[in-house]
Amino acid sequence: MAKPSKISLDLKSVQEKLRAQFSGLDPNDPSQWPALPRNLLFIVVCVAVIVALWFTWLKTVDEELLTEQAREQTLRDDYRKKLVQAVNLDALKKQLEQVQQYVAQLEKQLPSKAEMDALLSDINQAGLGRSLQFELFRPGQVSVKEYYAELPITVRVTGGYHDIGLFAADIANLSRIVTLNNLAIVPVKDRDGFLTLDCVAKTFRYLDPEEVAMQQKATPGKKPAGKKATGAAK
């Protein structure tokens, strides 16, 4: 029974010693504190410094790390795309050649500025060749686009139903691109079997080098324009 009494006495003594180290501390001079409170203060200060570093410098580093990880993923995706393109490079070159050939064919269907008069004459001859009577053939204002120019022509012809249909077919079969727009067909009074066709025939031509230069000056933010297909179809 004597041993528990001794242990209890020792614990009480230790508690008193610890309590004594924390009593009478001078907050203005921690260097004079006993070892235990001085070491505890040192630990608290270290923890506070670590937390402050985390919320200032370490947090910034963590954000930079996340940014670089996202950039790494973007570069990996870009690499995969370019790898696929490199593997299919020969096929892409063949497709490019085919596209260039197609563009060249379309360009041949676009007259130059000097050839526009001949094209207008072809349209007129297409109507006369079908025995149609031209009541109106009025070229409008040329509309210059980025790569081509568009010329609308207001047309009014009178003739038989089949002749008008054949005239439209002849226009479609011209070597140059001509489209018929805003078609309106009405019967002619007092002339059985005769119809009047009102439409706007649009022709297209590619721009001369001087006109291309003017377009580039008008839109300086755009890249230099080369010859390009208009996308118009018969």
C-alpha cells in the first residue's frame, strides 16, 4: 500500500513543478522563462510561421503548379493532334493538291474584268437564240467582295414557256458562272402561250491584282488575299 502513495506523491510534485514554471512569467522577456514554457512558445511561433508561409508563398507556388499542370495537359493534347497530322501528312498533301485543282477549275469559270463584255454578250445571245424578246437587259452596280466581284443584271424577256426553259438551261451551261435569281414568270396579256420572265442574272469575276491591292488597303487587318473560289454554283 506504500507504493501507490509514493507514486501519487511524485505526480503531485511534478504537477507543482510544471505549474511553477508557468507562473510569474514576464511577457516582455520570454528569454528568461523556464525551459518548458520557452520551448512551447518556440513551437507555437514555428507553427505560426509555417501557416503564414503556406497562405502567402506556398499558396502562390501551388497555384503556379496547377497552372503548369493545365498547360502540360494542353501541350499533350496539341502534341497528339500534330502527331495524327504528321502520320497523315501524305494523305493531307494529296487532298491539298485535289483542292488546288478544284479551285483552279472554279477560277477558270470566273471571267476577268476584260472578259465581262463577252460574257454579257453570251447571255444576250442565249436569249436571242431561243427567239426570246428582250424587254430589259440592265447591268447593275458591281459589288466588290474580298476575293471576287459580283455583277447583277436585271433581265426581262418574253417568249414561249419552253423557250424560256431552254434559255435558263443555256445560261446554266455557259462556260462561266451565271446564276438566275428572283425569278418571276407571268402570262402576257392578249398573247396566248407567251410568258414574261423577270429575273436577276448574277455573274462573277475574279479581281485584278490592282483591285486586290485596293481591297487589302481597305481592310489592312486581313492577310493578303490570293485567288480563291467564290463558292458560287450554277
